[in-house]
Amino acid sequence: MTEQTKKQNNKKYKYTKQIIKLAIDNGFKHPEIAKKAGLSEKSIAQVSRWKNGEALATERQMQFFINEFEHSLKRKMEHLFYSETETPNELAYYKIQGEILLSHTLYYRHNTGKKIQKVGIYRFVIINSDNKFHLLFQKRAGLNENTVSIKYALSSVTFSNNEHANWYLKETYKDLTTQELTHQIDLIFDEFEKIEYLRSDMAKIMNDDGRPLKFIVRQLLLKHGCCSDDIIDL
């Protein structure tokens, strides 16, 4: 066996977790997965580690499942977004590939006296693509950001049954490192604090929900083995 062949056989398959989940969704049991991967049928603990994202299998071990399911996996990891353009009633469409790690919505909560109604006004989506992060900052479709009145800001928002259709891209930040991602999240909220209209209800939403999101993103990255450099060891 050549050195190159050995390297190919030992190369880690970065989508192990996702393809194992596809196999399970298609009826494969843990012992079957272990056997197809060239392990003992009793090696279900290893399969569980793959399924939970605690370890990566090699491409050689996943070859059967790559042949069976990688085409479906690629489709599942392609995501469509859209935005307004400067031309009235014209939209632009964008495709991004990767695993969605986080979709976090900031809500306006309106107390009607009988119940609290929630309307999402901003959303942050984080996508992992080849160990680089894409940050998508979205606003509710139809949201009027040119007013301090939350009533008028929400007067034309959409309520599609397809939740993804309710959101326009506001800003996209691609190929970020861990540090760049956390810095960009912080920067977005810092910039909002400088804007005059943030004295409005939308300002309160950004301020109140912004601080938890900064923590949530750092916690998420830490669980994926990426530690922001502003985290202090106790």
C-alpha cells in the first residue's frame, strides 16, 4: 500500500455526523452501520460517537454511506436566501452550502392585555462550511427600518407559511474565522447602539436580545471545539 493510499484511507470524513443521521433516517441500525464501516457489529458505541458528533470516521469507513447518501446530503446542505434590490418589486436569490449551526430570531413582544404576541424582526443564521463560518443577518420581509414607530415598522411584514420566505438578507459575512465571527456579532450590536432610531422599540429589542446572543454564539462555537480568544479560563 502506497503512502498516498494510506493517507486517503485515513482521511477524516467531515460530514460523518450528518451522513450517519441520514443512514439512520433511512432505516440503518447501529450494528448495521458498524458492519458497513468495517467494524464489529458490537461497535455500536463508536457509531453513537459518530452520530453525536463526538468523533469523525474516515472516508474509507464511510464509503458505503457516501455512495448511498452523499447526493442527498449535498442537497440538504444547500440553502436558499433572498433579498430586496434597488429596483422596486425585484428580488435577488443566493445559494449557500454548509451546515446551519444556529438560527436565532429577535422578537418584538406586544402585550395586548390578553396575551403576548411575538413577531420576529431580525434573525441571525450561522453556517459552517469547510471549517469557515458564514454569518447571515436577516430582517423580516416587509419591515420598515426607516421609522422609530414599531407600529409602522411592522405594518407591512409578511407572514408566509414557509418561514424562510419571511426573511430578507440584510448583510452577509462569509468565510469568517472563530474570532472574526464573534467580533462581527459584537460589531453589529455596537453599531446599532449608535443609531438614533435605537431609542425606539426596535432599539430595545436589539439591546435586550443582543447580549444573550453574544453568549449563545460563543457557547455554540465552544461546543464545536472553537474557543473565542476573549473567553477566560477559571
